[in-house]
Amino acid sequence: MKNLERATFAGGCFWCMVKPFDQWDGINRVVSGYSGGILANPTYEDVKSGKTGHYEVVQITFDPKQMPYEKLLEIYWQQIDPTDAGGQFHDRGDSYRTVIFYHNEAQKIAAEKSKEKLAASGKFKKPIITEIKPAETFYPAEDFHQDFYKKNEADYLADRAKSGRDQFIQKHW
């Protein structure tokens, strides 16, 4: 366990951010939660109010020998609209904005390089606005939100279908 690292990504609704990471070798755990705000131990309702400053995030525990951080960044970029400053897809508001929270200097450098590479690719006509920030305290979300795609498959699929996320991913990737 001591060789495991953490990665924390905000990519809109955390329900939609778990499954893309959860299915790879080298991923130990993906936890939905909140980070980046001012309130200790926020609830979903606190965060949804927009008054806490938290983002909905996923925190990934991974083995970098099996799943390099750079690969996690590739997966991350392919799940979001990195040009949208107002949220993600049908989820609007500050808690749904995109951020890469880095846990060490190597992650910061890798995140910056991957962002520069994406910007230079010409894949998007608008600027890449996803922020790269130092990791802050992570608060796991309530049990109801954990592994939502497994526990509530029909609701997950319905929410994902109406969000526009899959259409965006198909168009750009």
C-alpha cells in the first residue's frame, strides 16, 4: 500500500467521473467527494448550495507502476469539456468546474505539460481553462454517492444520457 499515490480531479458531476477510472488495472480505489472549499466536512447539500467553494471531485488511489499519472491525465481530459468555465454539460455552477488538484511537484509538472499539449493539439477552438491547483483537504461524499454507477445503474445511465457528456466525448475524442 505504501507505493500507492493519489490523484484528485474535478470534472463536473462526480457520478460520471468514477466509472472512467474505476475499470483500469492499477486503480486501487475511486472515491467521490469534495475539495477546494472553506467548510469542514461539507455535505452534498452544502456543496450544491454554492456557498462552500468546494468542487465535486474524485480521488483516485493508484499504483503508478501499473497506471502512470500521465495516463490518468489522458483519461481525465477525455471526460470533460476543458473550455467550459461555468460547469460541465447540464451541471452548472462553481462546484461543477474542472480542476486538476496535484499532490506533488511531479504531478504538477505532468498536469501542466498535459494541459499545454491539449491546448496545442487544436482539438478545441476555445482556450483550455481547467485549473491546476495544489491538493486541498478531501472530504468523501456520502455513501449514497459512492460507486453510484454500480449501485444505481438506471439512474446513472439516465443522468448521463441527458447530460450531453457522452455526445461531447464522442464528438471530440
